[in-house]
Amino acid sequence: MVLSVDGVSDFNALHSRKHDDEVQFCAFNVARSGLTCSGRACRLGLEGLVSKHLDRPYQGGRSKHWVKVKNRKHPAMERVIEAFR
């Protein structure tokens, strides 16, 4: 993640690769409170969360075992909607 000046994750900054020297990796286990965490991420204005099956090891790149849950109110959703038009 790349943090904005207000301390919130900025996906556009990460995606642009202009701030590669500022990228931070954050991992945590929310296996028992995933929905609570998803709601909190939305209230914080984050783009969403990425999670994986508990019994699967970490692997780089895309995987069918990773699930991305998007915040429908985040501006990044406009890119998703535009992609289907």
C-alpha cells in the first residue's frame, strides 16, 4: 500500500508506480471478523480488501484463491464500471 498525506491507503498512487519507494506491505489475519473488517474498510474510504483461503499459502501474482472485495462507494469503482460499458 501507499499511504496518502492523511494516512489512508491510496490505490491510485500504488497503481501509478510513481511512489514505488514508499510502498508498504501490510498483512493481518481477520479470519473470524472479515465482514466487520470489510465494513470498517469502507467507512475509512479504502478501495476494498484482498483475502485468501486460510489453508492456502501466500504466492505472488494472481490466484483463484485470492478474493478482492471492493468498496462500491470508492471512486475506483468508476474504472470497473467503465470497463464493462
